[in-house]
Amino acid sequence: MRIDVVTIFPGYLAPLREALLGRAIGSGLLDVAVHDLRDWTHDVHQAVDDSPYGGGPGMVMRPQVWGDALDAVLAADERPARLVVPTPAGRPFTQADAHAYAAEERLVFACGRYEGIDQRVVDHYADALPVDEISIGDYVLVGGEVAVLVVVEAVARLLPGVLGNPRSAAEDSFSDGLLEGPSYTRPEVWRDRPVPDVLRSGNHGAIARWRRDRALERTVARRPDLLAALPPDALDKKDRAL
Ligand code: 6GU
């Protein structure tokens, strides 16, 4: 998969080269290029923003600079791309989106700062390729860069070969619509707290049942919205005993 990021703070994306993602890049599963938006500015001040039409606080990122940057970045590779624009005004990015993005050949991220990017940029590119304005949660960040780190990590771990054990992705929180329950490792007792007996029982049926119950319990307590969104057949008779 090819990933391009356009930003006025290329250094913010340095963590993409670390750890799991760095290994995915090193092994050729992921190809990441970070571009400085200011390379496409037209004036000596390298201005990327201007005051908003209609008034109001903050600055809006100029469409000409973004247009030149995205034209160049999109043209530099022939693979079909999806353009992703992180914004607190976007639709929520979910695990389902992460799976859909993992099936794409190419993602191009446009990181806005200030009050956002002139809307005509999104509208223009949406005529030619799939464009998503996405949010990573109900809070406001100063720019899209950290959201890109979040989205790229969520996507990259789903690419075949990136995780050591593919079951990690198959069995994590959200894969069955529930939060994952608690996990334990050695020692058997730590600060007077024992590992739940059932996990050491060797009874795989009982362990699966216990894990399912803990997942349901946790989802009821922390994310009742997820439970309400499950398809009607997602819970069976034994689950309903909760
Ligand atoms: Cl994607 N961008 C910004 N600037 N703030 C956010 C966000 C994105 N998602 C939540 N807050």
C-alpha cells in the first residue's frame, strides 16, 4: 500500500517510521511519503492560509496551494487513490473504515490546520476520486497530523504480514462488535491478585464462555451504544442470560 501525507508539519509524521509501522515500511508492505505543503506556495512568505470569507476567527487554508500540491502528489503515482481529509467536522472513522482503507492501493492524506481547508478543494477532488472527510473522535485537535497517525496505524495493522499473528487483528475489540475483555499473563498471583481460575483450567469451552461474558459485561458498562448497534442475531441465548 502507498500512503502520501501532505502537511505543513512534516516532522509531526516522523512516528510513522517507528515500531510496527517502521517495520512494515522496511519490509516493503507499506510505502510512505510525507510532503511539505509549503513546497507548493507561490509567494516569498510561503503563505498557506488567508482570512475567511464571511468573517470570523481563525484562518482558512488556501485552495490554490492545496490544488497544486494534490495535483502533483496524485500525479506522481499511477495507482488509484482515495483522498482522506481529517477534520473534527468529518464523519466518525471506525474499524469498518480501517478494513475498507486496508483494501485500497493508495491513500492520500491532506492535513488541514487553522479553521480547515477551503471547501472547494474537497468538492473539486470528489469529482475525480473517492474523498472522505473523517474525524477520529468528539474532541478538537489543532490539526489533522495526529489523526493521520491514528488512521494509518489502524489501517496498517490490518495489512497481511504487518502483525506477527493475524489472529491479533481477527480477535481484537470491535471485530465481533464488542469490546475485548481483560487479559492476564504470569505470575499466577500478583500483589495478592490471582489470575481467574477458569483461564488456567484448560477447559477451552469454559474459557471461551468466560471471555464472551467479560466482553459483554464490559461493553454494557462502557459502550452501551455498541451493544445497541449489534445485528439482531449477534447475541445468542447464553449471552442474553447476562
Ligand atoms: Cl481528524 N482533526 C482535527 N483537527 N481534530 C479532530 C479530528 C481530526 N478528529 C477529532 N478531532
